[in-house]
Amino acid sequence: MANASIKIDTRAVQKQLSDMAKQIPFATATALNSVAFDVMRKENDSMSEIFDNPRPFTQRATQVEKKASKTNLTAVVSIRPSQEKYLLPYEEGGKHRSDWKLGNLLVPVDGPVDQYGQISKGMLKRVLDRPDVFKGTINGIKGIWQRPARGVQRNGNRGTKGRLQNLGGKKTGLKLLYVWRDNKSVGKSLDFVGRARSTIDALGPKAIDAAIQKAIRTAR
């Protein structure tokens, strides 16, 4: 019987495959990190869609907490701890975060607010440091009040200057700057996890495929 002995030197191919195998974990980690930063940007961009005029602090809430490496192919995207304190109810449900002992909310009435419509701690401290401002309950309304200016009135008498307000059915020259309201459940949804999953599903396969193709080209 006629036969032929076939022998092929596969050392070059084996080396190429070995080189490619070495490249794949690094390329995969690079792809995972690329998707992780895409998720971070998507989450941060969504803040201005969910909230009205959010602070830059809120718009930078999402971080890539942990990047993937060739020995650990896991990337972690999370909300920074400081922002998570007040954003978590928007993800898991519940009441607004409150810094007050009774758990209530301080709402502006005629008091100053910052450019984002919020009461910063520094601003509140400056208001409370004024000698004509005090915290208290007037006519059943618990808030932060400003005493009226006193001096010569239009009729020549001395007393409270300016227009009187009707609070609780009574006239008063006090100005209500901020009022405490009962806390309530948040009315918006952050959907952090859902948005992250959608972004991963949309971008993940393409990123991994591109990483593998790059590893193959590099190993040639």
C-alpha cells in the first residue's frame, strides 16, 4: 500500500497562538474599562435629564470605582459615597434625605437660594448669623424668620416699617424665609442599574469583539 508521511512544523503557529492568548486578557480588560467609562458618562449625563438644574456635584456623582486588569476582568461603576447619601432614595425608593433631627425638609419661601435653587449650608449659616433672623414657630408655622425693620413710619409714628403679611389669619411684619415641611417619598427614579445594563448590552459585545480582533492582529 502506498502511503505518505506528512509532517508539518507547527512551532510558529503554536507560538502565534500562545502570543495571541497572552494578548486577549489585556485587550479584554481594555474593552471592559472602555465600556465602564461609557457607563459612567451616560449616568452622569442623565442627571440633568432627571433633576432640574442639578449642581455640578450631582452631575459628577458616578465614578469608575475599579478598573479591570488582565488578572481580574471586572470593572465596577458606582455612585460616589457623598452623592449616594441623597441619591439612593431615587434608586431604591423612600423619602428624601434630611439633615434635620426630625427628618423634615427645609423649603425656601422668601429666603435666598443659590443658583441651583438650593439652600447651601454656608448660605444658611450666614442667614442665621444675622441678628434679625431666628428659628421658631409663629402662628403654627415652623420656620426661619426675619424680623421687620423698625423706624419712622409714613404717618410719623415709630414702629415696624414695610408691608405686613397675613400668616395664619394674623397680620405680622415677620418675613418667612424658610419653612420646615414634612418629608415625603421622592417622585423621580434614577434607574442607575437599568441604565448601566442597557449601556453594557449595547456597547459590551462590540467592545469585546474589537478587543479580540486587535489581539489577533497584534499576535501576527
